Amino acid sequence: MLGMRWENLLSLMRNPVGSFEGERYNSYMESLWSDSRRSLQTHKGDQDHRLPFDHDYDRLLFSTPVRRLADKTQVFPLDKSDAVRTRLTHSHEVSNLARSMGNRLIHEGFEFPDLSEPRAVPAILATIGLAHDLGNPPFGHQGEAAIGNWFSDKKVFGSEKNVEQFVPLHLQPEFTEFEGNAQAFRILTKLQVALGGHGLDFTAATLASLMKYPVSCDQRSKGDAATKKYGYFESEQEIVAWVRGETDLQSGKRHPLTWLMEAADDIAYAVLDIEDAMHKGIVSPDDVRSLIDHHLGDDYSTDKDFIGRKFADARGLGFSISETREIMSSYLRTVFISRLINQAIHAFVSNKSEIFSYSHKRPLLDQSELLKTLKQIAYEHVFVSADVRKIEADGFAIIGGLMDFYWHAISHREVFEDINSRRRDARSAYGLSKLSDNYFQRAKNGPCPDRNGAELSMRYKELRLLTDMVSGMTDGFAKAEYDALISDGFLKR
């Protein structure tokens, strides 16, 4: 399929999908592009020509959670090099790639069903690309594992005999298998303070597109890209129910634009993480070229020849070795991104029927040999580097220590039913003073109903507050906080 001629692909993009009956097709799409908000609609001045989805992006861009991404790990934690990416630069790149794919599909005639304003597509994609990693804790995916490990080792879920002090078994994986995607949804819809109490109050279509995994933790299923993980906590289930009511998307059904955002994320980390490794000297451009030549077949001969010519040109320019390598790495980035975008768009167009009927199961780049090779290079030569492993190990200890300290502050109080009651000792009182007031108010004020309308237990709210506090920290803040608590005698190394 990847060898399809481009003119045939354009024809496929412009022609209706023949496998749909018109009535059924429209019923699926009726509310897919909903610009409804949970609060009042945006008030626009006469000179404001932005779409509601543009407002979503602008609200996000200027928000505090986005700024925090500047000090969160992409691959190399706490790296002092300005050239190495953080979660912020990664998120901007994903946003750019996703928006570019949306613009290209619109420009080349792809018909998004029931879409009255084509500008909505790149606007939504830019927003969810920028937002997709907001919930990542300090130290990236190792941070997620560290949070889950803490809960697995501690007996904090209470007893079923005492409902207020018990987290139901089907909800415990929200903690033992902590998921940054679900935390991002919580940040944007509840934790971020804004007028009206609805987080950043995004449109329904943007929130639906943001849910990479549109199921709860007890509804996961393997073999489907949309349900292999969970995408929201029980504490936000009523917001998810509202999104589904506005968009007609049921549990497990991905918004079509989510596939494009996922592909943009795959491209960004597969290509750009390796570029960071080249900047740090872990691998060289020649190393990467050699590995690509070895692993990829004749389908990539044109790309291989182009890279070979450009490397030869770079060597003939008379620049220093470091400058030449910089030029070479930029050629690799350009070729890889261009090829992967073509493959992602091709897959999106070719699978239009399945994507818009919610039966598609695999990521757009699942069959890309180039993506698989780049991931293999990263796994074998980048993620195993001593620098990365050392900081990851330190991060595990830091997060565990911080969770011990803040759990004592949250739980060690006189009246269990009142999370604001007097603390039992000076250590817990000090810890309480350090809790984010924003996060504490969310735990204190409720209501917080589960999917059956019953109020979630106080223990559940306590643990949610703990994960809010620790996962919201940046790498640098977490390390400084941990070091200070050790120095002051509140923690032992």
C-alpha cells in the first residue's frame, strides 16, 4: 500500500467512501465537530475572527501547565544543553506536525464528513498536539512507573468494610498503573484554575480529540490502539459523559483526528529523540545512516541516495567536523519527517472508512519500516545510555521519597472525613503548608461522583490529591524539593 502512486492517493482523498450508506454515515458525524463548551460560549469582539477551536489553542498556549513542560524530561532528564529537547519543545513540534498534516489534507481535497469549516481541523490538531503530554510526571515514563510502583508497594487502598477509606478494586489501577494521558485530561478540565470552574473550558470536539484512549481503566482491551490504555480517571467521568453527549462518540471510539495526533507524536519522538542523541554525541549521523542502510530495503533507495549525496555535499563545504555533523543531522531529520508524514497521510486516507466508522485498530504508522527502524535505533543506542539510566534511577528515588512525605501530610490528620482537619504532628502540618492550594481545593470541595452517581470515597480523593501534587512537579523542582527535605531532616536518602 505504501507504494501507491500519489495521483491515485489524491483521487482516493477526493472521492466519497463507497462502503457507507449516506444515512448511517451522517448519523455518526452529526456532532463530531461540536464547539460547545461546558460554560458560557466565548464572547468575541467584532474584530476577532478566530474559530472556537482557535480560542482553545490560545488559552492553552498561555497556560501555566504548558510553561512547566520546559523543565520536564523528553529523553535526557535535567540535561544542561540548550540543544536537547524538553517536553515543551517536543510538544510544540508535535503540534506543528499535527497541524501541518491537517492543513495538507484540507488543501489536497480530503473531505471530512459534516465539516462546515475546514479551518477547524488544523486548529484542533495544533491544540491537542501541544496538550498531549501535559500530564506527564517528572522524569517522563519512568516517573509514571515510579508513581505506580509506590502505590503497588503501599497498603493505601483501605478496606471494603469501611467505604470512606476504600478505593474499589476496579479503580485501583488508576494509581498502580498511573497514566499521564488521564492526568492531562484532568489538568485541562478541572485542575487548571479559570473563570467558571471548568479548567480551560475547551470545546467538546477538542476534548474528544485529546482522548487518545477513550476508556476508563477497567475497560481496557489489548489489540486496539484506542483501548490498550485508559484515558481518564473516574473523577472526570462526568466530564467525559458530557463530551460523549456532545460528540456522539461512545466509550472506546476515537475521534478521527486523534489518529493524526498520535502519528505526529510517533514521528516527533522517533526522529527527534535520535537527533538529540546525535547532538550529544551518543551516535553520529554516519552511524544513523549506516543503520538505516542496513535495515531498510529497496523501497527506501531514493531516500538513501539523497542522504548519501547530501552527506557528500556537506563534507565538501569546508566546515568544521561539528558543523558538518549538524548539517548532516538536519538532512536526516528532514528526510525522515517527510517520508513519515507521507506514510501517515496515506494510511489515514486509505483507512478513511474504518477511521470514520470507529473500527480502525492500529496506529497509522504501525506498518512503517522506517518508524520501526528509528525506534530500534533509539532503544539500542539512546535509551540505554549511562546518563539516561542514572537520572532515571535517581528519579525513581526522588518520586518515591516525595510521595512518602506528601502522603504523610495528606493522611496524618485528626478527622478522617475532613481533609482540612488539624494535622497530628509538625511534619504533616509542614507538608500541608506545601501542598498546592489549587489541588487541595479540588480534593476538599467536591462533589466528585462516580459513574453510578455515588460520591467517590475520601480515600480516593486523598490519593488523587497525592498524584496531582507529585505528577504536577517539574524535574528540577522535584529534585530541589527532595534535596531540601533530606537536608532539613524530613526524608532519609
